[in-house]
Amino acid sequence: MKAIARLLGLAVIVCLMPALHAADLSGTWNGAFDFQGNSVPVTLTLKATDAAVTGSMEGLPTSPAEIHDGKIEGATITFWLDNEYQGQMYKLVYKGRVDGDRIDFDFGTEDGSWGASLTVKREGATDAAPAPAISGSWTGSFDFNGTSVPVTFKLQSSGAAVTGTIEGMGPAPTEIHDGKIDGQMLSFWVNVDYQGQTYALQYKGKIQPAEIDFDFGTSDGSWGSSVVAKKA
């Protein structure tokens, strides 16, 4: 009988877990995603009832966009919404992992022709640790068509915001845009000219004690490389 009681108790806990997670999602969540080199801020308003999630997203061309079929299973939240772009309606499918006051989403069109990532944080939440200070010069090199290209990152951080330039990508320093630190990750983008055409290069780097390990490339994914930048 005791074994049966324990099993029944475990079954009840398992059944209640989705509801407990769902209740924690109600509220306002803010974040931004990259679209063709531009940072697009969004606000997600959620209401959880048991395992069902309702709400809306503001910041997209169609705003507020109502979310549909929202649900949470364990630490995973899923939903979809309709959004208009250049006169055409698209169904965007979202799948996110909940981690306390943070949700990391992968989302995109239903047919998989476009996608992006989005991290939102609960309004009023504070980071567990301050963003690492990365102000200063960082030097490294990357391979371009078999040639080693030296570069210098001159960065200035203020909290989670990062500004600065890259030297070596052209005749003049290249200004970085939308620089930000999220945990141990640094991201930004720059415009570079190559053979008379301007390209937006997206940078994402992992911050180590004395170096930053970058992966970077064109926004459409047609070219990419990596560089390890060490503190000068």
C-alpha cells in the first residue's frame, strides 16, 4: 500500500509540474532580435493558466500580434502568431526554453525559409551577475581566402552596452552597432565595403578571462569566419 501511495503521489506531482511552470510565466517580458542587421525590440505579454498560455507581442509590423496555441511543457514554451511583412501575411512559430526570469526563443516562418533567435527577460528582473568589463583593445586575425587578416577591436563597455570600432576591415576604423553583452556572450554588427558593395557582418563572441572567441559573417550566411581576439 505504501508503494502504491508513493506512486500516486509522484503521479500527482508530475501532473502538476506543467501548471507550476506555466504560472511563473505571467507578466511582461522584453527583448530584441536581429533582422537584416537591425535590432528589433519587442515586448511579450503572457498570461498562463495551467499549461495554457495566452498573450500578445508588440514591436512587430503587426502589433499587437495575438499568440495562438500557447502552451508550456516542462521548461519549454511554444506558440505561433501571424505577422504581415511587405503586404504578405506570415505565420511565425516560436519555441522557447524558460530559465527563471529569461526565455530563449528560436522562431521563424512555418516553412523554415527564415528564422532568428530572441531572448526576453521578465520586466523588472535583474541579472544574477554584472556584465563583464571588456573596455580596451583586443587583437587577433582571421583567414580570408587563404590570407591572414589582422584586426584590432577597440571596445568600450558600460553595463551591458558596448560601443567601439574594428581596425583592419578597411582603410578607416569600422564602427560597431547594437553592441551588447548577454551573460558571457558579446554581439554586435558592422558594415564593411568589399569590391564596391556594402555587407553587414554579424559578430557573436564568447568572453573569456583574457580573450574573446568570435564567430562572424554576412547576415545572409553566405560567408563566415572566426577570430580569437586577445587583450592587448
